[in-house]
Amino acid sequence: QLEAGHELVHIGDVGRECLVILDGTVLVDREDGGTPIEVGPGEIIGELALITGAERNATVTAQTEVTALALHRAEFNAALTDCPHFAKHALLRAVERLAPTG
């Protein structure tokens, strides 16, 4: 359980886990200066750092009280292998986030 205003992820940090938002909303503020995006339940935050090995490319802050499930690298990789629906969702979100913003 995370309070509103809590910073879940910070630009430039090493990614050791991703977070699945179970309840509440977070604001994703990307380093490219695009418009911050509000996301909520069912969304995965921080997967890009696990997939690419790069540093975090966004700061994510809780907008409301948030409940999130942390998946460390081994758990994330197991979920990608064992759950095709999760893998598809995670990879589609990663591609969307890597796509240039207009």
C-alpha cells in the first residue's frame, strides 16, 4: 500500500523490478518531456528496464493511494514464460512506450 505522492520509480535508477498496479492511479512522467500519462489497475510499470537492461526512463508517482505487486526480474521472466496473456500485455505496453510520441 503506497500513499498518494509516493515516488514508485525515478528516472535514471537501475530497474530491479516492475510493478503491476492493482488499485489506484499513478502518473508516469517520461524523460523525453512528453505529456505525463495517468495509468491505473492492470498496467505494468518499470518493465522496460527489465526487458532492455537500461536505466529507468520515467518517474512514476502515486496520484492516489496505490496497491501494487512487485515482480523482480526472475519473477517477471517466469511470468513472461508461463503466462502468454501477461507476456503479450507486457510486450505491447513496452512497444507503445518505446514508440515516438507525436
